[in-house]
Amino acid sequence: MTVLAHSFDVETSSPTIGQGKLMSIGACLLEIPNNGTVEIINTFSENISWDGGLVFDHPETQQFWKDNPDAFASCTKEARPPSVVAERLREHIRAVQETASKRKAKYVIVVDNAWFDVPWIDWFLASFGGEALPLRHNYFTGWMSVENVVDV
């Protein structure tokens, strides 16, 4: 069975959801057929602009961004309003899940630090995504089991 692995990553101004700001969201869909080859078939990358700017309420996070100015610039350039990014993210997730459903592929979410990234994405979608569903809810098959979320 072909696996479609949907990998996500976020960058934030703080570890605290709701106090800090989600700066950037990236996603990549990998097709992994039985023969073991891997192909990128879809990507998503958006930076988010916030009225009032970013909030750095955690000294270590603030220091990280000071020490990595190129990464900070990459996560803040060409930023769009939260509602625009959330709608685009919802559309991206829905399209990817539809692809998996049509191909009858196993759909899995792959995240480094799932305990951190997934709640940020869920909060963002719930707060700004209108009718968006949480990341662990598949638009075509319902709630995903724990084996469909891989923390690397």
C-alpha cells in the first residue's frame, strides 16, 4: 500500500500558545510507494503577519531568533494575515487528504515534536480557519487513530 506522509513544521515567537505568535507554517506531502522510492507531490509554506507584531514572552526563544537572524528573516518575509494563511492551510490539508482518499493510500501525519506543532496548528485553524477541522481529523475518513500521527 502506498503511504502519503504529510509532514508539518511550525516556527513560533514563544512556546506559549495564545501569548506568543505562530510565525510560519510549512508542510510537505511525500508519496512512499511499496518500492521504497520517495517523491514530493505537494508543498505548503506561509509566513504570518500579526497586527501589533510578534510577542516574545520566553527569553530562550527570543535569544534563539536573535542568534539566527537569517532564519528569522525567512520566517517573517512576505507574511500574510492569519485568516488568509489559515484558509490556505485548510485548503491544502483538505486537498492532500482528498488525494489520499482517491488513491486509497494510507495517510499519516509526520511531525518533529508533535506535542508542540500539532497543538499550535490546531489552535491556529480553530482561531482563524473558519470551518477548518483539527489537524488530526481527516475530512474524508473522520478522526485518525494514534498510529496515523508519527512523531519523529
